[in-house]
Amino acid sequence: MEKYQIIPRKFRPKRFAEVAGHEAIVITLKNAIANEQLGQAYLFCGARGCGKTTLARLFAKALNCTHLSKDHEPCNQCISCQEISEGRSLDIMEIDGASNRGIDDIRQINETVGYAPNKGHYKIYIIDEVHMLTKEAFNALLKTLEEPPKNVKFFFATTEPHKIPQTIISRCQRFNLSRIPEEALVEKLTRICTELEVQAEKDALIQISHLSEGSLRDAESLLDQLICFGETPITLNLTREIFGLLKTDQLFALDEAIHSQNQEKAFELAKQFYESGRDIGACIDSLLEHFRTYLLIHLGLPAEGAYEKKAKNYTKEQCLTLLDTLIQWQQQMSKTPFKRIHLEMLLATLVRKSQHISLDHLISRLLELEGKGEGEAPPPPPPKQEIPAPEPIKEEIHIKETKEPPKNDVHPSKYDTLIRFAAVELEGSVNQGN
């Protein structure tokens, strides 16, 4: 009985033609082989599972292949190709940069780099996750990397090129690998299902490509998990169930609650989502993908299944509003310990926000109405009615004469007594107040 091999290893590309995406990089490497314009070092950068190590191995296999095809593809039949495919070639040395990151490991490479290849044309060092090397290890590699022997090549792979010193990058030919497009992922998964004789719906494969985020290795691992579940055909609902996502009928039930402004239905759905044991973050991701699909339909992109009909229940502005709400609540999710309440209030907010009119839409509507009003002549103003002037009111102003307060008599004091005494003595009289 043949030993089981996981899908990512079983269907790893053995020829350049089997590489999903990266057509420009494949053409560049083939032309370098055809024109014999080979550099001493190559740096492959990109996200996880996009094919960095695979391209390095294929390039190494093509350089040491003894029976290259006319389009410069490795034959996979010679001894060198078979040894490289099985991982036992003495001319291809794969080094894990995370485990062999010290200066002593690089010194060992410098000591053995002068030895001739065993069977192939070149001795090739493939260092994966090269950004994990220490600063001293990079410095020890500089001289060898700049002037290696003619039959030695270095292939580096990394997910974080910004951590590699510029002195190393300047000595390499750098290739930036992008995420694999969704169409290429679905095509590769369809080919795998056909070869394995497994029935799978296209919507399920599209869902797998969404979850993999452009990583072919992740997509193949997810497909392997679905096949191990044992139920065929692989449907979209089965895919969502296995990976803890919301089912399509549950999402459409939420659409009905939003369309009918039914808060009770929203709380009931929140209870179902929470009691099913699904991760709240995965639920929000499903809702984001759900309303993103509606938005893409309004932007003119084709869609399959029931989404084309259901999209008529929303406008483009409503989709944008709901997506903004979901993103805001997703950022707040990690701050609250009450996950169930958070989910209930989120669905209730979606029901309420669906009727929300954005400020931009309101302004555009007002401008539109203002533009329509400018083309019509304004109605004539009503005739002015002459209003008789009011008669002046004669007011009698009574001026009250104010009398001066009477002068108070001067109070006697000790000086008055002295003056009177002097007057008596002088035989005179003094009248007070005169």
C-alpha cells in the first residue's frame, strides 16, 4: 500500500509550467538558463505559501538537469532531478535560516564552498527564512556572496526582506512574489480534485481561495482537510461548517431581518451564532465577506448563485455603511469581555444602520435638487400691499416740578456756644443761620 502524502507535497510543481502565477519570474529564470546569464545569488521574497522555496528548487533542478527540454524545463528523469525531488542530492543543500543562524554555521559554509559539486554542474545553497540570520552571520557571508566560486550559487527565500541588510540585497537578484490570484488558485484546486476524483462545487473552491488569502499551500491544506472529512460532493455549506464560518442560509436570514427591520430576528440569529460555538471573529469575517460580495455586484463584477438576486435588497451606499460598521466593531471586539452582548449589539446595529443615510449621500441629493431648481424660473414675488402709516400717538408728558429740599437748620455745636458767649461779652447779638 502506497504511503499517504499530503496534498501540498504530492502536488508540488515539478516543472516551471506547473507553477501557479508568477509568469514573469518564470520567464526571467528560463531566459537566464537559455542565455547562460546566471547571477551568483538570487533572493525570493513574498508572503507565506506563494512559491518561494518551490521556485528555488525548480531553478536548482533546471541548472543541474542533464536532459533539459527545449523550453528549458527539467526532465525529472535523470539522476540529478530524482535526487533533488527526493531531497537527497549532495549538490543541493537546503539550510533553515531560523535554526542555523549563527556565525559558526556561516563559517562552515565558507569552508565547504570551495569543494567541487558531486554530480551536477553547480553546488547550490538554498537558505530559507534568511532574514533570521544574525548580523555577524550576514557579515561573514558578504565576501563569499560577492565573489563565490564559478560553480556555486546561493538562493535565498524570505517573508521579511526589510530585515535583510542592504549589503546582502545589493549582491542578489531580487524577485518579489505576489499573492497568487484567486482564479489561479481555483484552477489549481480544480485540477487537484479532478486528479483525485473528488467532486467539489466551484463555490466551495472559491471559499477556500478566500480563506487562503493568496497562499497556495494554505489552500491545498484546507482542501486536504475537507477531503479527509469524507463527505462528497464538497459543497459551500459543508466548507463553511468545517471551518467555523456562517452558512449561506444564515447569512440570507440576516438579510431578511435587515430588510424587514426585525430586531427580534437579529437577536435570535445572534443566539444561534453564539451557541454554535463559532468564533466571534470568524462570524464577523463571514459578514464582511457577505456584504463585500453584494458591493462587488453593485460595482459591476459578476456573481454566481443567489447573491445576484439578493443584491437588489441593498444599495451601494448601504453596503458601504454596513462594511464600515463591521470593521469598526471588529476593531473593538478584542477590548470587550462580553462576546455574546457584543455580537447581539452588532447585529442590532446592522439592522438599524441599513436605513442610515450617509452625509455624502445627503449632500449629493441636496446638490441634485438644487441643480433641478436652477433651470426653472423663480416664481414672481407677491405684490406689495401699501400699509398706511400709523398715526402718531400724542403722549402727554407730565413734567413734575421737583422742589428743592428745605435746608435743614444747622445743629448747634460747641463753636456756636463760644460765639454767643463772645457776643454777650461784646454787647452784641449773633443770629444763627444768618
